[in-house]
Amino acid sequence: MKQLLKNIFPGFYGLLNYFTIRLLQDTDSHSHFWMRPWAVTTGEVVMSFIVGYLVLGGVHRICRYTDNKAGGTVQASFITELWYVIALSVLVNNIVLLPVAAFTDDGLSLSDFAEINIVPLLYTLIYYGIVRSRTYLKAYVANQLLVEKLTNDHLQTELKFLRAQYHPHFLFNALNTIYFQVDDDVAGAKQSIELLSELLRYQLYDRQHQVSIKQELDYLQNYILLQKVRASKKMVLNIQFDEELTEQQIYPLLFLPLVENAFKYVGGKYHINISASSMADGILFRVQNDLPDNIQPNPDSSGIGIENLNRRLELLYPGRHKLTLDKHPDHFIAELELKYQ
């Protein structure tokens, strides 16, 4: 159907030119073209058809020529191409239609010359504008898609880099924990290595996609068990995970840096409170730990884990997260709010 319309449209274009010119001439001469001899009218219609196919076919050839000359893009000189189209229209109309006007009715007049050149040229420019606007629109859409693809590829690469950066950081802390067990508690060290293997197994899968909150909280439970091995006997750990948090989907490994910092900086009365609460449209994760008198972390500079977390949140939850780090004289509070949509 599309090809059929493409093939017959130049004929309609020729008829549009013909009837517009005849209307102008008949209005000026107070005559009616349908009252003229049918042979004359038929000849003029046929010549108008020829003009339609020649001009529109030429317009497409000019567009293809300038596109190919520009290397398959639409960067060709618009002014140069427009002059080619104007020259084509004027040339074809003067070669084909002017002789017809000269040998019919009362011969060629100045008004005939003007109408035969201006009317078809006007329609040609309108057609050319439509053709070129579609081309530029397609090029614009293709360019936007390419930009989005490149941007997405860049973000995926950055996410992979952040994960690669975080794994050694996590592994260093975990191995440091096991190190303190080796001399005094070999059985405990073995158990810690088993926990570490479970944690690494979770991390080494392709975690660019979302997981259920239950999986993420189970992972945190294992990490907490590993950290308790080297924790002070004085530490009081309180964990509260909302039972409604089960199959909701989130991106993984976003809560771990907050828990990791709590174990790293805990002191004073050695209280650590970890909670995850369900909200109407998301989840609120909160970690609070007491601080020793001589170490108080700066919420604006909390190490590679928090810097990494901030960037991952910007990439994975743009406009849908809120991370608050609040330092008090004797305790530190970290809250992360995530919205599902």
C-alpha cells in the first residue's frame, strides 16, 4: 500500500498543479476549462502528470545525492540543496508546460509564464520541506537513541567499576576479621570462612538486576554474623526487620556500607541498632551506632564505601533515594530511604 501511494502520488501532485493553474487562469479570463476541447485538456493533464513524476523524482534524487555526498548523514548544505530543487522545478516547468501554454487558447501571456513558474515551484518547495523534515526527524530520533545507548553503556560500565571497586574493599575487611581468629579460634575461623564464601557467592553473581528484599536482608544477617566474631563482648546488637519486607524488588548491596561503618566505628556503650521498615512506596533502612569519645566520623567523608554508595544511588535510584548521615556527640545515625517507583 505504501509503495502504491508512493508511485501514484506524483500524479496527484501534477493534477494539483494543473487545477490550481487552470483555476487562476479561468478566474482571470472569466472562462471554464471544462468547456474547452477535451483533447486539449487531456493533453495538458498528461503533461502535468509528466511534470509531477519528473519533479518529485528529481527531488528524491537530489536528496539522496546530497546525503551520499555527506557520507550518509544529513549534514549537506541546505542552501545548496534548496537551489538544486528550485532549479529543477523551474527547468522542468519551462521545458514541459510553457510550450503547452504557448500553443493552446490565446497563446503564452505574462500571467501564464508567472503562474506556470510560481504555482508548481510553491508546491515543490512544500513537498521538499515535508520530505526533508521527515529525514531530519528520523536522523534526530536515531541520534537520540544512539546518545541514550551510549549513556546507558557508560552507566553500566561505571556500575561494574563501582562493584569491582567495592568487592576488594569488602574482602579486605572480612579477611581482616578472620585474621584475628586464626591464632585463638581455628574452628571459629573455619566457620567465618564458610560465612565469607556465602557472602562472596551472593556478590559474585550478576547483581546488576534487582533482587528481593528478603534475599538482601538474609545477606546482611550473614554479614552481621561474620562481624560479631571480632566484635567486643560489650556490644549490644539490636536488629529489627519488618516482616512485610519479603518480595519487594531492590538493587542489591546498598545497605551493606552503612552496616559496615557501624561495626567499624562503634564504641562508647557499644550499641548498634539496625532496622528496615516498610513504607507505602519504598523502604527505610536505618543504622545507629554509639561512638567512642576519641573517634567521630565526618558524615561528609565516610570512606570509599559511602562514596561508592552515593554514586550507585545516583545511578540506580535517580530522584528516588535519600541518604542521611547524622553525627551526634555520642552516636551516629545513617538512614537510607529508597522508593520502588
